[in-house]
Amino acid sequence: MAQPLKLGVLISGSGSNLQSIIDNIEKGALKASIKIVICNNPHSFGITRAQKHGLPVVVLKQEDFKTRADFDGELIRILRSKEIDLVVLAGFMRILTPDFLKAFPLKIINIHPALLPSFPGIHGQKDAFEYGVKFSGCTVHFVDEGVDTGPIIIQSVVPVFQDDTKETLALRILKEEHRIYPQAIQYFAEGKITIAGRKVLIKDTEETPLIALHNPSLAGF
């Protein structure tokens, strides 16, 4: 029997995606084990979530390091000491250095609250809403040296309703984040993922049967 995938989860904020990963591991849907949670914000509620489940937590503050390279060097050291198979960015509000990316090639994934490649960056969700899109959603992708530019693993699409606010849309997207992030990790755990150029190919999965979505819905056309 294959050993559970060893995860290192990096967080900065509330840790709701961390919680979703924990919950799916505990119910047996996700064949993985969180070996370390690393946080760069000592006030993050995600720390409380991790500790509640008995997970080891390390807090690294940027101000304790002279350079970004020094900070990322310590990240690398910790993750390697835990023999991590996959680095999971779960609301980690830092751009990683090239040295960090080289240390874990194609073993770092992130979730973004918009449909990439549209609306990358830290305000992606807000930017999409203010642009007036009819659909938004979230994306799990591999991390490369660009900003939210790595190969896409899985996406979820949600409609944007006319009476939505940024807050109501954010809640709808977050619910989908909590579904697709554990699924993406499970694909990795099962060895189903291969990359061909920019395309992520996933073995033995069913593609959505829907041909098209419309918002507002079509009336007689």
C-alpha cells in the first residue's frame, strides 16, 4: 500500500483551505499527511486550526531574516527535513524566490480565487468582480516564476449574479476552493498528473459533460 503523500502547507491568513485539506484527510477522501504547517504571520488563525488537530507549526517572520533569500532558505531547510512530497500554498501571501522553486520543481501548487490566466495577482477576485465578468471561479495551478502563471490543474466556475457583492461572490468562490484544492492534491497523490507543455493531463478522470454555460441564461436562442 502506497504511503500517504507528505504535505508541507504554507499559510498567512485564516487557514480555511488548510482546514478543508485537514477535513478531507481525516475523513479518508485525501490520501495525504500534513507533516508541517509553516506560517509567516504570527496572528494567523490558521495556526490555531493546525494546533487544534495536533499538527506541527513553525512561524517564520520576514523581519527575523536579512533577505528574502535567507527566509526562503529556511523554508527549504524545514521542508526538506520533513521529506515533503508536495508544497501546498494555502493563502501564503509571499512571492517565492527562484531558489525555492528550483528546490521543489513541479512540487509546489497554489489556489487562486479567479479563473486564470485572467485576473492574476493578490486582488484577482476583486479585479474580476469590478471588471463585470458574468462568471468567475478559482484555479489550482503549479507555481512557476511568474505571478499565477503556472500550468493549470483544475478550475471551478461560478456565476456572478446581478445582485452580488464582492463578499457574496467571495463566499461562493471559497466554497469551491474547498472542493477543488483537496481534489488536486489527491490527483497528485495518485500519480495521475503529467504535464505536456502548458497542459496538465490527468489520467482516469471524467471531463465535465456540459458543452456551454450562459449567464444570463439564453431565452430561445
